Amino acid sequence: MPGQNRLEDGGRADALRRAVPESSALAPGFICIPRSSNDNWLGDPEPGPASELDCLRHVLAPALLSAAEARGREVGTGADQALIRSGVIDEDVYLQALSFQTGLAIETFAEISRSDCPLPDRYLSRVAQHGLLPLRQRGQLFWVVAPRGFTARRLCRLAAAYPSLRDRVLLTSKQNLDQFLLRQEAGDALGRSAANALGRRFPALSAAPAADDTFRGRGIRTMRRLAETVLLSVMLTLTPTVAPDIWSSALALWFLAFIGLRLVASLMPRRSVRSPARIPDDCLPVYTVIAALYREASSVASLLQAIGALDYPREKLDAIIVIELDDLETRAALARLGPMPQVQVLLAPAEGPRTKPKALNCALPFARGSFTAVFDAEDRPDPSQLRGALDAFRTQGVDVACVQASLCIENQSDSWLSRMFAAEYAGQFDVFLPGLASFGVPLPLGGSSNHFRGIR
């Protein structure tokens, strides 16, 4: 994709001040996209002062705290998230200060086992989505909360109004919560679900061997094998002179039909779509970006730089990188990049095949966005791609579940073969697919830069 923004390393306080515009009036007739359905404590933003910053009054400069509060109002999230996502303060450091201020203890899961969580395995994915985990110890039920959105502000007010909550509510970081879910039996459950859930829930959509041994399942498999045997027998009985003619005619008709479809779709006139008004930051939903990597140590830095350059508030950008347990080179490359508060790195469980679909399935329970995008290691998304995808969802009907971005090849000057490859991609994504979309039929996805509407 064209266009990459450089990441600036200016002062944190100045960066927060620059991020707050003088006005954010809503355009007439503008429809605000709902906020993420996966954030804690759904509903309107928490009004009033940013009490979540009281624990930092004697730690950070007043100007920095004021800038964080203004930034929180601008993007529609807590001021603590503005500080954490900007890299001003580490999440664990902030939780320590919040714990001291509210009296809520911190749970590190060092002595917690799977048996302490009363939830069945099938509900573990909900824990990652909502950042809320029940634990039962010594006959009492505790709630472990990973603050996000306005959670910290509400916790400050609830702890002050109801001191008894301090004995029942615990704080934790998102990283500690996710690591607990991924290890031991919880990780096995999530891994089995990622590898086998499609074949178990929708066997007709899965290429895996049929897993049901019911009478109906055995009957369907028997009828399929019988039909294949009859077809093969018919083909073998045909004379050698007739069979090639039949196959040649069938393949020629199929080829001509496909070429005709491509020609008609390419000649379809393009509908002019009026660009909708730019969505203010406080009305933007949380957007999840997932990239499944395997042995991509040389590409991970450029990918994360491109993700960081996206024209989207960091406080509402949920970036997830999924890597395999044995991919030590990519893990080392990520570690060399240093702290990345806006990026979450997940290690895919060893259950099942080592494939991109399984890795993406492992990441889905941890996605908290209302929309999800899938990138590859070699992708360099245009900075406006997320907002462009939202505009496409807004201008289309609610039955549109996926938006495919146009894929461009950047190495067309390397060789004759790369130029042919670039020309093929340009014809596919800029000519054929837009025409095919005008027919209202399903589109073949490119496997990257796909944007999906959340259905949870």
C-alpha cells in the first residue's frame, strides 16, 4: 500500500497537547458508529473529572496530567489509557499507583491455577474479551479486572463509595490476564477451540475429516463415496476417443465462462460514492488489527511501523501479533523493538496445525474491537485504511460483513516477472473485483487487509 508516515519521538506532553484539537463539532446529519461492544462497563462515557489520575498527582507533572485528561475527552476514553498508550507510563506502574490510591489489591496470577476459575472452558474467551475474570478462593468469589476504557475512573468512585468492594475486586494488567488464559489448561482449551471449533460447529464448511460418527454422518459419507465410484466407472467405460473430447469441451466451456465473467465485470461502470464526513475521534469504535507471523523477523519492524502510522487514535487501536512457540527469531526481533504499549504479542498454543487460520483463531478471543482487520508481515497499509474501511461499512448496508482493501505490489521494478505480478494484482483488485462487487455476489478475498464487522 502507498504512503507511510514516520513515527515521531517528540516530548510526550507536547504530543498529547498536539493531539487535542481546538474543536470537534459533529457534522450535521452525521451518524456516530457505536463504541466497541467488548469494553468494560458499556454505555455513555463516564462524566466528571478524571479521578483515575488522582493517584499520579505527585508523580507526573500537572501539565502532562491536564493534557492526558484533555486527550481522554477527545477520544472518548479514560485519561489513564491516554497515558499508557502514549508510553508515558507503564501499565504495571500505573496499576501500582491505582492500587495504593483505591486500596484494591493487584493479582499477578503467580499462585492461581485453572481450578480457581469457576468458568467452564467454553466461556474462557469471554474473559479475554471483557477483561473480567471470576476467581473462587477460600470459599469467596473475587473479581479480577483489567482496566480499559473508563474502568479505572469508575473503580476509583466505587471504591470510595463502597469500601467493602476492596475485599472482592482485584486489579490486573491485560498482559497478565491474557498470559493466565494462555497457559496450562486454559491455553489447551483455547488451542483446541482455535484448531477444531470450525469442524465441530460447522463441519460442512471445514476441510477436516468428518468427526461425527452418527448414522446420518456415515450415510452421507457412504453416498458420496458411491457417487464418486459410479462417476469413475462411467469415465473408465468411455472409449479413449470420446473421453478426451468430453473433457476438452467441458474445460473450454468453463474457461470461456470465467473469461466472460471477468470481461463483463471489468467493463461495469463504477458507481460514484460520496465520501462521508470524517468521524471524530470520540465516536470511533475500538479497532482490532491482527497479524499472524511465522519466521518473519526481517519484516516485523516495518509492519509495526506501518501499524503505528495508521490514522487512528492509539487509545482505540488494538494491535495483536500472533507468533508460534518455536519461532525464536521473530520473538527476538519483537523484543529488540522495545516496549510497545499499543501492541499485544500472543504465543499461539501448540495444539493443532501450525497454520495462519489457527493463529488468527487464537487471537480472536483477545480482540476487543467492534471491527477487525487482518494483515500479513509484508503489508504496509495506507495510513487511512482503517478509516476508509469504516466509511465503506457506513455507506453499505448492515448485511455487509467484510471489506477488502486493494492490494498493491511495490517491487514491480525488480524484474519482468514482478512487473507481471503487479499488473495482475492491479487488474484483480482495481478493475475486476470492484465490477464483481456491483453484481452483489460473494468476492474472493486476498487473504490480507481484510476488514470484518464484529458479530459478538
